[in-house]
Amino acid sequence: MVETSAQLTADEEKLYDRQIRLWGIESQKRLRSARLLLIGLGGLGAEVAKNIVLSGIKSVTFLDDKPSTKDLAFSQFLIPPDKIGENRAEASTERAKNLNPHVEVTSETFHLADLNEEYFSNSRWDVVVATGLDQDQLERLDNFCRKGNLKFFAGEVFGMFGYFFVDLNKHSYTKTVKTIPKKGVVREDTIKETREFPRFLRPSTKYLRRTVPNYVS
């Protein structure tokens, strides 16, 4: 659960002035308290890292066990040329820190298959974002996050195609109709339940065959 007690310094209020004008000081304080785990530092992971660091969260941890490559350099702008061959998470840390010194940026190099439920239930993070993972890995992570009451986001891009998935478990919201607020609770589906949603009728399935093999539909 994100705390709401974080106080902004004068420098932070000046730095995040445009954001504060958009969604208010209290929302920025909540954002300033958020702790995020980012899994997968490929091209999409780098873009996510840039945006969340610039937004002014409290901390972000990069997790990746893969080495950086020359091919990755075309889409991963956080890895300097002299760090090609090093771990993607560790190589991305320095440039990410330079984007916003107010945000704590760390890296870990564990193999995803070696992580267990306890890793995600120690209150180190409020949100988990996963990119570049296969279906089995995503379902496993989603289950861990549900048990640990963590918000889970997943996505990837394949050329001109991509997907985005969100599992916020249960969360409260306020819906305003005219001037009468209505409160309720939404139950989000897991990524496995989403994929098992009834398929299209047979005459329409021919259109699905044109997607790329790794596209999560």
C-alpha cells in the first residue's frame, strides 16, 4: 500500500510543478511514496524506467539476468556503449539515476525462475511492472503479486504490435455522476483468466492467424 505521508521539498515542488498543476499536491505525494520493481530492461523496459523516474516516485529496482547486446542498443537508450555485454539492469542504473537524482535507483540480477513468493511479499514494493516475459512467467508473477497484494502491470512490443495488461486485484474508486459520488470495488482478472476469455466465433478466427507468434492475445 502506498503511503500518503511523503513530504515534498521546495526543490521537488519546483521540479514537479507541471505535474502538481495537473493532478494536485496530494497525488504527487502519493507518487513520491511509491516503490516499484521493474522486471526486464529491454527496449520497452527502458521507456518505462525513464517515465517513472521522471515522474518522481520514491524508488525503483531494476531486475534482469540477461547481458546487454549491440542489437539492444538500437532500442535501449539507458545502456551506454561502453557497457555493452554487462548485465542489462546494472548497465541501465547510472543513466536512470541521472534523469532524476531525487529517485532511488537500484538493480538486481537474480534469475526470474529462482524467485519465490517470499521475494514479492516482503513489502519492498507497491507495484511490479514486467516486460519481455513469456506467458508462463507472467502467470507465475501475477499469482505472486496477488498473494502479496501488489499491483501488477505487464506488456511488450513486437514491431508495430504490442499488448498491455493490468491486474490491480481489488481497488476502490469513486465515480462522479453530476454531483453525486458513488463508491464501489472492482475485481480485476488475472492474466490467465483474461487469456481464457471465450474466443471469437470460428468464422472470425482467420483474422487472429495474422498476429506474430509471441503476441499475447
